Amino acid sequence: MHKRKTLQDVALAAGVSKMTASRALRGDKDVSQRSIMRVQKAAREIGYVGNHLASSLAGKATDLIGVVLPNLENIVFSHVLNGITETLYGTGLQPVCGITEYDPEREYEVVRNMLSWRPTGLIVTGLEFPADTAKLLVEADIPVVQIMDTDGDPIGGCVGFSHHQVGFDMAQALVQSGRKRIGYIGCGLGQDNRAQKRFDGFLAGLQQADVRLVAQRQDPGFSSIATGRRLTQALWQDHPDLDCIYYSNDDLAAGGYHYFNDLQVAIPDQVGLVGCNGLDFISGVPGRIGTTRTPRHEIGEAAVRMILQAVASGAPLAPIKQELRPEIDLGLIATQPPATPDP
Amino acid sequence: MHKRKTLQDVALAAGVSKMTASRALRGDKDVSQRSIMRVQKAAREIGYVGNHLASSLAGKATDLIGVVLPNLENIVFSHVLNGITETLYGTGLQPVCGITEYDPEREYEVVRNMLSWRPTGLIVTGLEFPADTAKLLVEADIPVVQIMDTDGDPIGGCVGFSHHQVGFDMAQALVQSGRKRIGYIGCGLGQDNRAQKRFDGFLAGLQQADVRLVAQRQDPGFSSIATGRRLTQALWQDHPDLDCIYYSNDDLAAGGYHYFNDLQVAIPDQVGLVGCNGLDFISGVPGRIGTTRTPRHEIGEAAVRMILQAVASGAPLAPIKQELRPEIDLGLIATQPPATPDP
DNA sequence: ACTGGTATCGAAACCGGTATCGGTACCATG
DNA sequence: CATGGTACCGATACCGGTTTCGATACCAGT
């Protein structure tokens, strides 16, 4: 268990000072070509790896961008993270991500922990935070970007879309396409206030169109295809007269699709199904399930760009919202009126 | 833009020395209750956050566990990461993950970068590495665990399953259930050598049963439901006599399912579909698609346990394989012989 | 020969914590 | 009263790099 090689070892092997070795490896000025060669050779030979802890401590900043997400099993956040990673690639910055599981206490810990690594920027999910967490973010003294949601007042930068609007627009679109007996199925509303916002918006949209929500079923757990199937069955058994079901998520809608498929209920002729997020599943059954395609990758991209810009300009990030418009895709629902038109 | 608070500031505010403040905040011995109170109060009041860079540099080790994964859009790796995160939660250790996109060069960079943070342990995906990357891992001087694959010789710890075996077993199971005209559909074989291993194993399994693979279709890109649908269509048009299709992935199988569903081809009566990984989708169409349920969460868990044990014992991690057996689920294929039995 | 500029290098201070070790203060004991 | 043990505290030396600043060598210009 030999000790790790340090810059000193490299310098020694190269026959130069620690300083010259440092400069040579970083491609700094004021080093002769000869020294650069010798140092690089020495570093390679003794297998020098470098110590980010030391260099970041000595330098002013790290090359870290903190990313705080509620969950990674939800593919939506994977996509965001991917957008972030891709955009960061080549900038010399590196994402490091923390998971909160929608738990505020864990969130506080994660944010605090992120900050203790002195990242160059921070990307967090959502707009609402408990007071102590908000305090951390406000005093962080680095660019902070809040993503996924624009229904509220951001602390720093903000990239996302209005979930209320998404719900509202979908309600209007459905009503306009002729659906009138609409049900709702949702998941994780207690934890995920963005799903709640969509639902609220949806209700508001229905109300404005003078349509009442016929019924709803909710489940406190994470959304999944299996849960969607179960809830759909529960809802349908009580309300077989529905001509449309709005799901808080595409996973759930997929579960509903399978259920009706096995039941030989025509989709979307008899019942229209709409979810949210435009997940991969939808493209497997083209036109059959409506959805709202949300710009997840783009959100990650835009968030990074905000941070990069703030870093470049040196100025702190002013509270600015960047709204990315999601796109409603009703699929066949848009062209096929429900089988049983209302009187 | 006030400077960040340091431990010195806390000490000053609390009227003690830097050392006492340090001890108080970490819950070290040799501090009076009175000092602890004052320091904690001071820290809270001035909003002290701590500096992991400094503490990790000064102490011997960080609380980081590096995790190197090829991709996060593939839900399989999200599940692994989740298992890791969950198991690490409460241990004081923290995962930090790097993405390679199946690119060896990027992989080298990621591993090197991970190591430069002096993590306490490292979890990497796969068994095969280019020489330079392998050298880094061998000389890392920390517990290294390789996951997902056991078909080969590990550098340190190793948790996963044999992909060759998974393919082999599935071939045998399919033949035994009466399927004889079998096709294959796969994705990303160039990059993902684990999918390749499954395919090789599958071919070996067929051969042993004296069954020939009728046809195959492959795509170099990432697997997705849409791709599965497309490849299935391509394969089916040329070979409508198949009674079974093996997919390298559940995503692809799901695409095939949708295709046949729209075509009104009975599943699994006329064509049996089997994928791999036991993803969420399968549970939405119970029994209809066969799969191999792979223990992703468990792999993450076991990998962490290996590292924790190595850290606790202080000994380096000997090359040991831990094999987790995946479980084949043929669903209805197991009980329903193909509609057109062979002559 | 002297001055000034450029290229190259290294010693020392420092980043913000922790490990180590040597002091006090205070009390109990013989 | 001398001794020793315990509880608590702080000065100092690091950890492994980078920043800063001054030193040296060498060459051109005058």
C-alpha cells in the first residue's frame, strides 16, 4: 500500500521544482518546452493522478456544478441530467448530482452537502423550498438555477415551464376535441407539487370550459405502469361512461392503455388517454395516447447555459425566468371525436 | 459579494480557537458542553457551511464513492445507481457518478477524474477495460468493484451476473417451451458488449438444443420502444413464420409488442416475445412478454456492501466474484405452446 | 560595459480545514 | 503538600496543490 504520488514526486523525477511541474501539467505560461516534456514524461511514468481537493482548495473555484434532483428512477430527471451532462461536456466543468427522494429534510442535507464542495454553480429542482434551504441558496454566493417549474418566484435563474399552464391547456384542448366526461388519475401528489400544479391547472381549464371532472383516483406512491393499470381499472369500474382520462404521467397512461387494450375497449375512439411528458412509450403506439411533450433535455441545456454565462460575466445570477413551452400532442384524439357524442 | 465564512470566523464569533470549533462541529471528544453550544450557535448565526475540500485534504480520506456508469437514460443503470444511493444513505458516504456514454476514451477521463477526488471507493461498470484505464484501477489503491458482468476476470471486487449464461438459459427455456422458429433483435452491440455476450450465449444455447436462429435484425443506436417496433416490422415482413423473437432488451420487446398488437397478431400464442431486464413495462401487460429479471438494485447494494466491508477491514479488495442469479420469467409462453406447432 | 526586456524558474505564503501534542485548570488521592 | 489523573483547550505543523513575487540567465540595443 504505497503512498499516492504527489506533484512533488513528479517534480523530483523530472528534475524541476514543484512549481514548474504544476505549470507544465496545467499548460501554464512560463515553462520551457524541455521542462514540459520532462514533466509530462515523469508524470506518465510514475502514474501521477493529481489531487482535485488540493488544487480546488488552492485555486479559487472547483470545476463542479451541483445538480439536485428528486429522483432518478423517473426518467424525466434522467433526461434533464443528460442534457446537463451533454452541455457541460467540453467546458471543463463536471456535474455532480444529489438525490432528495422528494424529502425536504434530505433536500436540505443534499444542498448543504453540495455547497460544502464549493461548486461553481448549482442547479436545483423546483421553486419552493423550506426557509432554511432557501437561506442556503440565497447566501450561496454562486449562480443558482432552479429548473422544471416557473409557477412562482425564483431565487436566481429559472428554467422550465408552467405546470399549471400545462394542465390548463390540456383541459382546454380535450374539451375542444369533444371530450366531455373526463376522469383524472394521478400519483405522488403529496410529494411532487408539480403534479399537483398540473392537476390544479387542469381543473381550472375544465372549469373555464364549464366541464366538470367526473371522477378521479390517486395513489401516494411513485407512478408506474402497473399503478396506472390498477388505478384505471378502479376508475373504469365505477365510471364506464368516461370518454377521456387525464393522467399525471405517461407511465400511468401506459398502464391505462394496456388495461383497455386487454378489455378490447377502443383507444382513443371510446376512451381517450392523455398523459404528460412525451416519454418513449408514446412513440411505440403512435397516435394512440395523447401527451404533453416537455422539453427536459432543453431544460438541462438552458440551465447550464445560464450558469456558464453567469460565470463568464462574473456577475451574480439575477432572478430571471426562462419559459420553455411544452407542446401538446393529442394524437388521434384530435381528429377522432368520441364514439358516444354528448347530446 | 462577501467572502465565504470560514471556521476561523465561527471560532471568533464563539470566542474559542479554530481547533475547538472544528471539534465541536464534528462532535469530537475533548470539548465542553458549553463550547459546543456556543460554537453551534455561532455557526448557525453566521451561516457557516464548511468546506469539504479543506477537510478532506486535511483528513486522510473523502466520503466519496465514485460510480462510473455508461449511461443514465437506460433505466437499468438508474436502478443500479438507486441501489447504490439507498445503501450508502446513512453511512456518511456519498455517491458521485460519472457517465461514459460507452466511449472508452471518455471512460478513461471519467475514471481519472474520479480518482483525482480521492474517493474512498470506486464502482465501475463492466469487466473489460483498455490497458491505460485498467492501470488506473489497479493502482488506485482503494477498493474497486466492477459491476453488471461476471464473464471475465475482475480487477478487484465483482458483482453481477453472467450475460452469456442469461442468453444461454433463455435459449434453452424457449426451446423447451416449444418455440423453434426464433428470431433475434438487438441494439447497440458495437458499444455494449454485455448485449453482445447475451447474444453469444443465446446462440450457444440454441446450438446446444440443435435449433438454428432463423433471422436477426440489429441497430447500432440505443435501444428504444420505437426502434423495437421498427426492427420488428422489418424482421416480420421477411419472416412471418417466426414463432418467437428474442430481444436484447425489454424496450425493444415492448416495441414489438405494440407492433403485433396493432397487427392483431396473438401474443404470445402466435409469436412469443422475450426481452431482458424485467422492466416496468412488463408488469403492465402481465404474462404477455417474457423476460429475464435482472437484479439491478441488488447489484448496487452488493457493490456498496463490498466496499464498506473493505473499508472497515482496511484490507484491499481481493479479486472476488459475487454472482447474482437473474430469474427467467416466460410468462404465458411457458404454458401456451405456439399456435403452429412444428411438424 | 551598461541598461532593459524576455523567458524561465523556484521559494514562500496561502487555501481552510484536521492531527498532534503540549499546556492549563481542577480535583482526588496519599 | 506533592502527585497524578482527567477534562478541556490552543499553537503548530501539516494535507497537496496554486498564487505571488522575486531571482536568474540570456540577449539586444546603445
